[in-house]
Amino acid sequence: AIIQGRIHIGLTGDQLEYLGQQAGTAVRKCSRRDLPLALAAGEDGATTVTGTMILAHLAGIELFATGGIGGVHRGHPFDVSADLAELGRTPVTVVSSGAKSILDLPATRELLETNGVPVIGYGVDEMPAFFARSSGLPVDARLDTPEAVAAVIRARRDLSLQNGLLVTVPVPEAAAADPAEMEAAIAQATREADDQGIHGPAATPWLLRRMVELTNGRSLEANVALLRNNGRVAAQIAAALGQTG
């Protein structure tokens, strides 16, 4: 995160509380384009997947966990998250439950391929769909252990490739949402966003908040569960990577 124009790699409890108490517009959503703006202006900022990749790479951190990456927005093929480009040019591994399911997942998958990003299915053959365990879209390889993922990270490092790696982990089965319910809520939320002219950086946060309302909190429960699980898997991969160098 960025606090008053200074980069922080890791946050204390007080710093987390400080950022959480700021009004939504007081904390800049920091992607690649926003980092120098926030630093120069002495602003507060929370990093996107792209921003986190950049700062992690500068700090020598090789992987991190998140909920879901950004991608191509439904009905707006030119509204594409910078996450897809960053994964193609920054050598950091991102552990996530695929792309956020409010997005155009087939188009997002195609752009990952175009950008040369290996998509790994952790224990699965299909890319997860964030709230749901499967999207119907194939992964490039299925790997079932942290050691196997660590081996791919080392191989990419040995080749001096500058692209990232996306490790996709499905939401735990007990917390997975009903795909039909989620799809109906996504369709309604997307229509409402279009009707209200909500687009660009504001679209994803608005859509996710609306999803919580439309699903009576079930989407939030799945989101929290997958975040915790992704953090656990990322820690296991990091441990395996540390054991073998």
C-alpha cells in the first residue's frame, strides 16, 4: 500500500485500520499508471494486482495471493484490466481463484494466452470462476502440489523470462456459490452499471458490492473463503520454493 506518499511492503494493524477508515475516494486505487501520481502527491493508495506485482518485484517478492485478477469487462471489450498486461511483463507469481466472475472470462483467458502467461490449475483441469469452482475454460497445466508449482517458478527464473505466472485455485467446495445464482446476479448488476454509466476503475468495486446485495451476502462469504484458501496455498508454494532455492 501507499500511505501519505510512501510505499509500504506489509502493513501493521494500525496502518490497515487507518486505510480502512478512509472514505472510498480518499484512497487511490493504484495500478501501474497511478503509482507515481500517488507518490508525488503524498496520497494514500491501495494497490491492484498490477500495483502489487510491481512493488513485490521491486522488493524481491516472487509470489503473492489475491482473490481474483482483473480482465476484460463484459460488453466492453476495450475496457481491459492492466493486470493482464502486467502478468505478461513482470516475473511475479499470482495465486488467485481465476479472474473475477463479473468479467468476460473467455476473452480474459484469450488475452492471458496472447500475453504469454502460463495458467496453472492447482488440483483442477479448468480455470476457476472466482465464486464458482469451474469456468469451463482449460488451464495450460494441472499441478497438484506446491513443489510442482515451485519447480515451474524456478524454470521460468532459470530462463530469465520476464512474464508472470497465474496459479488458479478453486474456492473451497463448502463455500462455493451456485453458478446459476451468481450468473443471474452478475447479469443484473452489469445491466444496472451500464444504465447508470458506471465504468472504468469504478466498475469492479461497484459490481462486487452490488453482487453482495443481490445474493444476500453469499458472494461475500465465498469471497472471504477463497481469499483465505488462496493465502494458504500461496504460503505452501512459498515454503516449497524456499526449500529448493
